[in-house]
Amino acid sequence: GNSVSQRIADETPKLEVDAKTYTQVHKHSFDNVVLDGNKHGGNRDAVRVLSVGNTAVVCVCDGAGLNVWSEIAAELAATHFTEIWRQHFLAWKASKTPTIEQARSLLIQSVLETNKHLTEHHIDGADVFDRGGQTTLTGAIVFRPSNLDSKNRDKFVAIVIGTGDSPAFHLHPQGEEQWSCLFFDQGDMLPFFGMHEGHLKPPVVTYLEDGDSLLIFSDGILSSFPNFKGGHDEPTWRDFFPVIPQTDAQSIQHITRYMMLASKDAQQSNATDPDDVTIGGIRYTTSPKDGPPSSDGSDLTTMFFPTFTMRIDIWKGHEYVYP
């Protein structure tokens, strides 16, 4: 078919994408942990991944607070942000891939448009924010820009933007420092009335080598591991995240599964108040492997840009239905 990859001279490189989310309370009740039914009644995270040829986008949103409207805010934001990029990808089929600066500008506009969508989405005469719904949003695009210089011609560019505290990382499995934090605890929640470009941190650009991945997590991952101390200072990620063995870094499915299970095991071992954990990832490889490790699927849920529909009982016989 007519895809973005056809305009790239070297069509060998591939982008692998995957997304997983895990709702801790649905599967476990840890000793000495009192679970809050309002907080843990549902998964407040939302994740979308979209791949077209040698271009991919990932978005993770984490609904904040204890009510269902934060779940609605997260789902609306993730769906709208990714739909914007679906339209961009369709436009790119008819023209050349954008430059790095153009893609950075598109990311900024995508967040602003998503925020506008949330502020204008009314339910029973009130907007999502009036109902108490807020969400983080961290999104990224991985692609080969039209102006890639000769020094980086064998690499892919990853650009990340976000607001809130859903962190993004560059994973270099073969490097001495596997984890490099690109985005951590910046900006305000959405919806943000009156938001403009000045409210957003500039998008971060990094270059992926063969075998590298771009990973975005909900902040549930941060509470899983004992070395994380909280606060706004960036942790020492080498001491915080587990080192991924090479055998578990052979595909994006291996990586997301390893991190999800490591997070689940850590929460069980530490008997911490469980939080939803969500991962969205994109991996660049010139030699894709055959599929992920086997799993019965009981502990992991994989989603690839599902159609968002929701029917929730709200109060006194009222229900919210979307779309």
C-alpha cells in the first residue's frame, strides 16, 4: 500500500509498537493494605498507539482523582490526541514527511487541540472539569524526518511532549545507562482553561538507535519500586528501574511485559497501595523478532487504538454514554 515508509530510501528499519495496562486491585488484595473502593473501582489510565509505515505515535493519559470523570477525561484525551495524528499520517501519504521542527510544532498543537476538546465536552450541561475530571497527557512521535542529517541517518527521531506526571523514557538496552528520562512531572493537568503554548514545556527530541525504545508510563510505575522517593526531583533512574536482561529486550512486547510484571511483583513485595500501571512503547529495530513471550493474558491487557465507547452509571439512575 501507499505508506510513509515508501518515501524512505531504506525500507528495512521497522517500528514495533505495543501498549499494556494493568489494574492492580482487580487481581490482588495484598496483606496489610486497605483498598479504597472509590479509588480502585476502575482503571483511570488510557493508552493509545498508532503505527503507519515507519511512523508511530503513542499517548498515555492518567485520570487524576477518585471519581469516574477523571477516567472519562483520560479516555477522551487519549482518543482525541491519537485521532489528530491519524489525520496527520493520512496527510503525510500525499506529501513528504515533516521536519523535526514541524513535528515539534504539530505536537504542541495536538496538546492544545486536545485540551480544547476537553474544555468543550459537556455532559448534562457541565464540562468534564466541572464534574471533577482531570488527566495527564504524555505523547510522542517516532519517525524519520525529511531533514535528517547524515550523522543520524541510521537513527529514528523520537519527540515527546507532556503535561502532568506521566513520565517518558529512552531505553537503550545495550548501554551502560539503560534508562534516560525525557519527561517527568511537568506542567498542569487537562483540561486547562486558557491554555496556550507558553504553558507547555518545549517538546524533547532524542535519537533512537537500532534496538532502542521510547516508553511512556502512567505514574503507577513510579510507586512500584522502593528506590523512588517521590517529589519533583528526578530520581537516579539507574538505581530506580530494573535493568532489563538482553533476553527480555528483543521486542517491544518483551520489554513492556517485563516492566509490567516487574511492577506487579514490586507492588506485591512492598505491599504498597496499588495503582494502575500503563505502558505505551515504540521500538526501532532492523531485525524484528518473532512475537512476544507466551502469556495466558490473565494479568495483561493489550490494546491497539481501540474504539472508545463508555457506559457508566453515575448517580441516581443517571448514566454517561459516549459517543
